Amino acid sequence: MKVLKFGGSSVGKPERIRGIVSILKDYYLSGQPFTVVFSAFGGVTDQLIEMSQRAANGDNSYLNLHEQFRLRHFEAAESLLIEPTRSIVIAELENNQEVLKNLLHGVFLVREASLRTMDYVLSFGERSSSFIISHVLKQAGIP
């Protein structure tokens, strides 16, 4: 079995994700067993770190960064998915974004971002990109 890993710049833009779908479609159609690992969209991990640091410093501008993060993922879903999958994915992304926003608000309130909290915050990058891309793959007929 092949393990394929696509880093942040590979999944940074919808057109790049479409290219990944094409690559994986070839693997799938050839019958080669594979699994895939996706990083967060390019720059997202740094953005999540910055959000957390601002929140921990009592700087509510973390909310602006969160909104940018939110919009980037919604725009990717809008660009890559068709209905009814698009609505399902966006609804789940909205739930996840609310969890992240609440988590960052907690960091803001206590003025602290522990290592455990940071691990959780950073997980939203990979979780969001993988969630979107997995649905793009399903939409392309790749289970």
C-alpha cells in the first residue's frame, strides 16, 4: 500500500486540490491500494498559532484572523463541491468553526494557551482541509 502525503502548498488552493483529485483518480482506477494524508491549507497552521497568541495576549483581533480562516475554508468548499454535498460540508464546517471560536474565546478569557490547547487549536487546520478534500474525493467517485 502506498501512503501519499500532500503538504500545505499542495492543498493551498482549489485548483491544486483538483490536481490532487486527478492524481488520486489515476491511483484508484489502476487498482493500486493507497491512503492519503493532507496537511492544513498553506499558511493555516501559522494563522492558527497567531490567533492563539493574540487571544492569549488579550488581543481580540484574533477574531479577525478566525474570520479569515473561516472564509478560506468556506470558499474552498464552495469552489470544489456541488449540491447537496456542498450544503452538508458547509454546515459541518460551520459547527467546527464555532467550536474553534469558542476555544479561542476561552484562551482569550484565561489569557493562556497551554500545549494541550495549542494541539487542539492546530488540529483544526488538518481536520478542516481533510474534511473538505475527503468530500471532494467522494464527489469524484473515489471512496
